[in-house]
Amino acid sequence: MKCIAQSLSTKILTLDIRCCELCLRNRYTMMKFEDNVEKLPKLHRICYKGKLKELHAIKEINAELEMVCSNKATPLIYAVYSKFALKFVKYLLRKGANPSYRSYGPFENNLQKRDGGQTPLHHAVKIGRADLCKLLIKSGAELDATNAYGKTPLVTAIKDNNSNLVEILLDRGANPNCGECLHLAVQKGRADLCKLPIDKRKSSAEIDAMNAHGKTPLAIAIKANNLNLVEILLDRGADPNYGECLHYAVEKGRVNICKLLIDFGAKLDAMNAKKDTPLLIAIRNNNLELVIFLLDRGANPNCGECLHLIVQKGRADLCKLLIKSGAELDAANAHGKTPLVTAIKANNLNLVEVLLDRGANPNCGECLHLAVQKGRADLCKLLIKSGAELDATNAHGKTPLVTAIKVNNLNLVEILLDRGANPNRGECLHLAVQKGRADLCKLLIDKMKSSAEIDAMNAHGKTPLATAIKANNLNLVEILLDRGADPNYGECLHHAVKKGRVNICKLLIDFGAKLDAMNAKKDTPLLIAIRNNNLELVILLLDRGANPNCGECLHLFVQKGRADLCKLSIKSGAELDATNAHGKTPLVIAIKANNLNLVKILLDRGADPNCGECLHLAIKIGRVDIVPFLVLCGAKLDAMNAKMHFCIFCFDIAIRNKGRKRRRNAEEHENLILQEKMDLDNATSRKCKVSKRSER
């Protein structure tokens, strides 16, 4: 079918005025007609032109009743839009036309293309023809027939705000629960249209049916802020607890609707899909009026972390109101935080005061630790005044005092100590020393009850003094020693020597550090200084009276070949013939190291050449230059070693070994010459053979 684009004014000239009026009133534009009416089937053409006589003249009309034209419409649909619609429709129905036939063609204009699958009843409702609707229904038209988009004639009537047609359809049995009729009536805000479907409903449950968006009619009325409709729906049995109605009303701030819902039995503490109560939503929206109203009606302030949310928002007025209504002051939220912790975290002194004054427990949730972390002296004083435990530990085992030291807050440290915090809990002094804070150290030491506590060890077995030495902080070392730190506890001098801290070593020795104390490895400070080649510290320790005979010091000097340190050690009283763990004397070690200079030094200063088989060793290793010195210093030529060998025997062995070595070297040289000669002969022979072959 070809359609013509005519203006509305042109169409009015060819159509019934009543039809135009109804079409315009119902917001429908005119129908599209064929370019040439003559192309329509005969019955369609007669219905279109409204020629009643010609209609009666058709003898075999039954054959054409179900015939469709190019737009898929039957004669009955054309009859609905004709000048004499009632007569034509009545006649066609009497002749057997199907009143429920659905047309799926583009019968309407482009704006109405979405309305495929319309029955004659849909068309009659569209143009507002109550008489046609009654006739079609009487003739058996399906009241609840749906078009391609699931819309019934009743939905169409409600959509067009036609209460008369709505009543006609309902009276004749149209199902008000098909096609979201009630939802549509509520959206239109038509109380009269709402009452009609409700009064005709089949069961009370259907008044709470949800639409495609999950909304009940009551929820839609609340959204539209239509108090009248809300009341109508509730009066007629709508469930105020179905579909989160009260939550929705609170979200929208509808106070009057909230009152109405609660009066009709809405549960005050019901949770929505997000686990929010109406009270929680009111608090979140800062709606004081609704908060007061809900609490007055009995809403539970302990459902849904209400007090925590009020504290987060900093609302002292709401906070007081909730506490007055029975809110639990120390309830923890999903993150384990109490309202008081939340208030401290927000640095809200006013709210902290409100909560503490009303009985909040300052020992729930590490409140004092948090106040210290925030550096809030005022909050700390308030919490301590309210009974906060000064030495309580947090999840990491730290006390508030440790936290204050960690953040370098002298003022807070002083406040905590003045109010009785224990400076011996949590390695406070160690931490202050690590931070290099002399002022904090003095403050802590002055509050300690005994000097023994100044030498307490931390988890790593270090005293505060050892920590200060490690940090090379001379000032702190002096402060600790002045205030009674024991320089002999915790291997302090050993640490200082190992780190090469000369000034600290002097200070420790001045305060009574034992020069010859041994550490866990049996090393003395002097031995550590020798091992580290620290001449300055060796001299200092020896000058201050360190015993050079503790820990094989002279042996170590000789091993390192340090003649200067050997002289110094001997001068300080080192035993020249002392044996080490392997039974060796310093002279034996010097001979073994082929160090003639050290041998002379040791012999000149009185080392015994007969102690430790010195002459045997010198002869054995072939040190002829050392032997005369040993003999001159009294080495016995007829002395026997552990193997019962005389010196002369050792000399014979040495000579024999040297001879063997020479002979071995001579034999190797002779073999090498013979090998070279054989290689040369072989090469000459190969060359001769090649030349003979070339001659042939």
C-alpha cells in the first residue's frame, strides 16, 4: 500500500468530524489511506466510504469478512473508523466478522508503527468509542487480548485517561492485573482510575504486583509524592512492607507519606537490599525531621551502625538524640571501630566529649593510641581523665607512650609520663635512643624507678647504651652513663671497639668499663681491636691497662706481621712464651711465617728458643738465616722434638730433601731434552719420505 503525506486539514475534509474530534482528543493522528481507494478490496472500500446500501447489496459477504488488504486490516477495522461506524460494525459482526482479529500491518501512521497486533477493540478504545467497545465486547471480543507489546485495551484506556472506557471494560470482566494497569493509573496520578482496577482486582496480593522495573504501585505513588494515592492504595490493602516503601519514602524525604506508612504498619527497622534501615537512610541524608520522627515512633538506633554514621557526619545534635533513644555507645561497626574511635579519627573534640560524658568506654578500640597518633594532646587528656588505660597495648603490642615516642612528640610523652605511664613498657628508652632524641631519653630515665631499668634489653638483646653506641651518638652515651647505665652490661665496650668508636671507648673506660671482659665469643676488646688492625684503639686499650695476655693477643700480632704492635704488647707485659689453643708460642708462629724481623724482636726481648721446637722447625723449613739467631740465644743443639729427633737429624733430612729435589729437577730436565730430540728426528724422517715420493 502506498501512503500519501496529507496534512491534517486535508484529511478533515474527507472524514467524519466526530471521528476527527475523537482522534485528536486521544492524540492519534489520522489514518493512512490508499492512494487510490479503488485498489482496496470491495468490502474494505464500502466500509471506508460508508456506503450502507452497497454493504447490504453484497450477497456473499461471509467470504470477504476475513479478507485483509495490503495493510493487514480486515473490513471490521475499517468499519471502526468509518462515518457510520456503529451500523457497519454491528452489521459485520452479525454476519460473523471476528471481533478479536489482530492486524500486524502498518495500518496507523509512522508514529503508531509500534502498535502492531491491535484488535478492533484496541482501535475502538483508541478513538474513544464507548458504543463500539460495548458492541464488540458483547459480540465476544477478547477483553484481555494483548498487542505485540503486551498492552490490553484496558491499558490503552488508562493510558488515554478515559475513565468511562476503563469502567466499561472492568464491568465487563477485563483483568486489571494484565499489563500493569494499576501502575499506569498511579503514574497518571488518577485517583479515580486507581480505585477502579483495585475494586475489580481478583486477590489482595495483586495490588502489590511489581512492574518490569521492580516497583509496586505504592512505590510509584511514593515517588510521585502523591499522598492521596498512597492513602487510597493503603486503604485498599497495599502492603507497606513490600518493595521497600518506607525506605523509598525516607530517601525522598516524604515525611507525611512516612507517617502514613508507619500508621499502616510499616516495619521501622526493616533492611533493604543494601542492609540499610529507614533510620540509617534518614541520617545519611541529614534529615533531622525524619530522624526525630522515626526515633519517636520506635526505630531501633542500634540497627545498621546509625551512631557511627552520625559521628562520621559530625552531627552532635543527632548523636545526643540517638544516645538518648538507647544507642549502644561501644558497639563496633563492620570494621571493628566504635563511635568513639570514629570521632577521634575525625579529630572531633566536641563529639568525643559528648560520647565520653554519656559513658563511652575509652578502652574500647585503641582510642588513646589513635589520639596519640593524631598528635592531639587535648583528646589524650580527655581520654585519660575518662579512665583510658595508659599502658594498654594495641594490636602491634605498642603502648600509647611508645606511639608518642615513635611520632617524636615530646609534649605527649610528657603528658603520658606525668599521668603515670610506665616508661619500662614496650622498649620506650630503646626507641628514644634509636630516634636520637636526647630530650626524650632524659625524660624517660628521670621517670624510671631504678637504675636497673636503664639497662633493660630489647627483643634483640641490646641495651639502650648498646643502641646508642651502634648509632655513634656520643651525646646519648654520655647521658645514659651519667644517669647510671652499666658500661659492662651487654658487651658495650666490645661493640664500641668493633665499630671503631674511639671517643665512646674512652668514655666507657672512664665510667668503669672492664678492659679484659670477654664477650660470648671469648674475645676481649683488645683482641677485637687487633683483629680489626685498629692501632689507635690498641694503643688506647693498652695504655688504659688492657691485659695483652688475655685472648692470644701477641700471637695475633705475630700472625698479622705487626712488629710495632708486638713491641707495644711486649712493653705492656705480654708473655713471650705463652702458647695458643694449638700449643704454639709467638716465636714458633714467627718462624713458621718466615718473618726474621719478628724472630729477632721476640728473641731480643727474651723469648725462649727452646720452647716449642723452634730450632727443629727452622731447620726443617730450611731457614738457615734464622738458625744462628736461635743458637746464639741459647737454642739447644742436642734437644729432641716430639718425634725423638735431634736437630742434626732434622738437618740431614732437610739436606736429603734438598738433594732429592735437585735430582728430581735434573732428571726432569734430561727427559725434556730427550723428548725434544725424538720429536726432531721424527720430523726429519717424515720430510725425507715426502721428498722421495715427489722424485718418483
